[in-house]
Amino acid sequence: METHSQILAKRNPNECPNCLKTGVMPFYRVSDIPVHSVLLMRSLELAKSYPRRNLELAHCPHCGFIFNAVFDPTVHEYSTSCEESQGFSPTFNEFSRSLAKRWVETYGLTGKTVLEIGCGKGEFLTQLVEYGAGSGIGIDPAFIPERLETPVSDRLRFIQDLYSESYSHLTADVICCRHTLEHIGPTHQLLSMIRQNIGDRKDTLLLFELPDVYRVLKEPAFWDIYYEHCSYFTAGSLARLFRLTGFDILELELEYDDQYIVIAAKPSNGNDQSPLPAEDDLALVAQEVDQFPSRFKEARKKWLSLLGKWKAASKKVALWGGGSKAVSFLTTLKLENHIDFVIDINPHKQGKFIPGTGHPVRGPASLPDDPPDCVILMNPIYQGEVKDMLDGMGLHPEITCA
Ligand SMILES: [Zn+2]
């Protein structure tokens, strides 16, 4: 395996890994953040001593791509201890199910073979097959077979590995990839490899879903920037990547309260396709990138002042959501004593500790015995779900959405 310095030395620091043109510009830097934020720690000591690296976002003026220019891919240990699954939230589950159903119906996937790159624990692939897809092959180093319970298990196959050229023999009608491309540094290289693996099977359909960075820049939702995510797309930069590597775009939409981009594509038939309206975002993205540093400073000031006020009033403060957003919020703002604990509904996260800051993660059931005065909700989309749960326990803390 190549070392980080070998990888960096080989890469032209000025080159965009998405369109391969030169002239990228750094615009945002966070130092010493944990290299993993979905890997929760078993002890406070492990959490506090977890490896850290810097993040430096750079923007490509040619394709609008944003990426961590000092990303070190050698630090990641994508394994079965990754707890990236959002499948414990009813809201996310409902979205995931409706997307699976829509894809099966819109693209006629009944009876078709689906290959999912980065299938995680396999929940989505299972849903596709439950809704009618013929069979599924999932590839992910973090797959855990024991966790999967479904009546369609005989139509599913999983490979515990990273996708590579060595899987070109796996033929499928559909290549699906959700919340994975943002973890890949050389995005142009990956899409080129997929195109090459498809060969002359030009009917192969690509269905991808990943976070949209435009909203992150605009809000600014700085907690959506963290180490595992080295690649940040807008609808335009994603479409440009697909076109550059030999695909035509069939669909380009924002979903889940505009948090995710959904793209459908097919190998290009050689005829020039005119760009979709959603692709025309180069100037807008450049403008948001320009404004992001000052917006972040403002947001940081606002949060530190609110948290300082709560601390002065001896309020007990909890973060709701123990995922990457919470880790990034805590470590970007370098918060230690301002937050008492983190709440998460995923039982696999409870009893563990946030890497970097060491905050304990508890389940909602512990709240009646030790209720927080203030709750910061990391994802406003779960507001209804969280409020119902708190009301059900007779708890009424002040809820602030990140
Ligand atoms: Zn570029």
C-alpha cells in the first residue's frame, strides 16, 4: 500500500481530481479533526487519543468540484466496526424505502440484477429486491451478514471488499451507489473504472445518491464537512463528472429536503446531449465558495455565544444525533465542556464515545433520569420524530436546530 506522502507526492496539488484540470483554490481549513466520525469509541481514552488530521477544502473553478486537498486515504479503516447506518431512524427509513420503490418503478428494475457499490449493511439493496429487482450483489468492506434479515436473502449476494477493476466480471443491469462517492478522493478515476468495467453493455443504468454541498455552503452547515467526506458535489459538478467519464444524464434531482443529489445515467451513445438546467451552477457555486469563510466565522460566533450563555446559566445541554454531523459540530468548534452528552436512537452507538472530544453517547431511554435543559438537533428533518419521543417521556427541553 502506498503511504500518504507517496500519494500526495504523486498527485499534482493544483489538479482537480474530478475534471483533471489545474487551478484549484483552497478556501476553508479545519485542523486536528478525527479521521473517522462514524466509528464510535468503546472508551473515553480511545476517543480522546483517536488519530487526527487536517482538512483543507479546495474549489475547482472549471467543474465546481470541492475536495479535501490534504486528504490522507491511508488512515481509514472501513471495516465491520463502522456504524454508518442511518436505518434506525424512521424518517430516513421511509425516505430510503420510497427511493427504492421509485427507482424500481421509474426505471423498470423488476427482474433486473443490481450491483451496489458501497452497500454498507445491505439495507437498501435488500429493499430494491423486496420491491421487485431480480437479484442484488452488494460490495462493501463494512458488510455484516448476521445483521440482515429478509425473505429475499436467496436473491442477495454480498462481497466484503472495496470495489475495483477485479470486479469487472460482475455483470449487472444496474449499478447503484449511495453515499459512497463522497468518500472517494479520485472521483474521475472511479467513474472511469466503472465505465471501463461496463464495457459494451451500453444499457447499464447508473443510479447514484450523495450529499449536496451547495446547501452546506449556503446555510452554512459546517457540520456536514468532516474527514471521511473528501469529495463534495453539487448537481452540476456531479453531472460534469458523469459526462466527462462517458455517461449521459437521465435524471438529476435534489431529495430529502434538498440534502441529497440523485442522479441517473447511462453510458453515452456518442451524441452530444445538451446539459440539464440543474447543471448550470458553476457561477453560483463560485459565489458561495467566496462567501463561505465569512459565513462560517459568523456561524461559529453565534454558536459559541449561545453555548456560552447556556453554560453561564448552568444548563444541561445535549446534542441529538451521534453521527458524523455531531462529531464535526463538536470538533470543528472545539467544544468540550459546553455539551454534556450526545443522544442517539441507534442502540449500537449507545454507551460509546465521540472520537476527538470523548462525549458519551446515550439512548433516549436514559433521559427521564437525567433530562437535558437544551437539545441541539443535528438534523432538522428529524424534528417531528424527536419532539414526539420527548413529549412521550413528558420532557420539554428547549430544542435548537443546527
Ligand atoms: Zn474540476
